[in-house]
Amino acid sequence: MTEQLISFEVAKLAKEAGFDWKITTAYVDLTPLELFTEDVTEFVYQADHNNKPHRTSAPTQSLLAKWLRDVHNIHICVAYRHDETDNKYEMNVIVPEDDVTWTIESEIYPTYEAVLEEGLKEGLRGLISRGN
């Protein structure tokens, strides 16, 4: 089994939110590469001279979910839903804060990875909007 890397869009959000764990995978010219033997934690988002995305470090979905959970107490909850016509996944992003739980409305997605990616994106946006 291969761990799923987060998308380039989510990698940029992770950097903006302060993701700083040691990893060795990065996007270079929008291509995910695991060529690095050294830590690329400091491999922050950069754009080229035409302001097109160029590179950023890229953790796996599970590592980013762990960082959100362990460092910021943001929980991405993925649930499988089976009905008579379809099997789909739904997600909630839960942020216990001051004894209050903030939950993003559930959306339905065709795969576990798709819903987790969306949950990570929403969790990071919430983190960024509250100022980390």
C-alpha cells in the first residue's frame, strides 16, 4: 500500500498553516517527487518568475491529519455510508475549542481519499482563519 500524498493545493495551505514536521517528499513543478534524502521541511511554497506554482513540501494525507489532530486538536472524521443505491463517504471537521465543537456540514464523496483530502483542506482553512 502506498500512502496518498496531499494535493499541491493542500500542500500550500499546510505551509500557510505552519506545517513543519520533517518529511522527504515535495512537489517540484507540480510533480510529486520523493527524490530527497534530506529533510524538506523548509522547502516552502515558491513561485517561479511568472508567478506559477513551483515547489512545496508535501506530506501524506495521514501525516497531515495526524499533525492537525496532535498539534491543533482538529479532527477529520470520515464515515462510510451505505444506502440502497450507492456507497459513499462523508466527512466532518471537528474542532473542540472552549468546550464548543465546530463541525463543517457533511459532504458526500466517492472515495475515502477524496473525502479525507477535502477534510484536510477545510481543517487547514479553519486553522488559518482563526490565526493558527
